[in-house]
Amino acid sequence: MTNWDTFKQKLLKDPEFKKLYEESQPEFEIAKAIIRARIARKITQKELAERMNTTQSVISRVEQARTSPSVSFLKRLAAAINATLQVQFKF
């Protein structure tokens, strides 16, 4: 296990930390998906922002999971990278 994995496992033993960590997972998954899609299209945050008629700082905040993007934002993003937006629930 890496140092981060060891440290994370230690932190997850704290019930309060674990609850906050689990609550933030959707935002981190969205951020990872956006970063992966942007990199796959070989575009910068600035280029994506221009395509979406927004600012690079907005893209940065979403990619850092500092904000939760709306469905409308995600639709605009999908259109900007010529992709299809899909949402799914895992059981």
C-alpha cells in the first residue's frame, strides 16, 4: 500500500471523517470524469471554458470538486466536448 492509502485507511477509522469522505464522493467522481474527458479531447481548462462560454476558474473549481455542477452545466460541458452525458446509479 502507498503512503496515501495507509494514511487514508487510518483517517477512515474516524466515523466523522468517514461520513464526510463518503458524502463528498459524488463530487470527486464528477471531477475525475471531467478531467478524464477533457484530457482525452486534448483541451485545456481555458479552451473548455471558452467552448462553454464561462471562465477557466469555473472549470478549475469543478475539477477540484470545490463546487457541485448543475445538470445544466454538465449538459453544456458534454456539448462542448462533443460527448453524451450519462448518469447512473450503482447498487
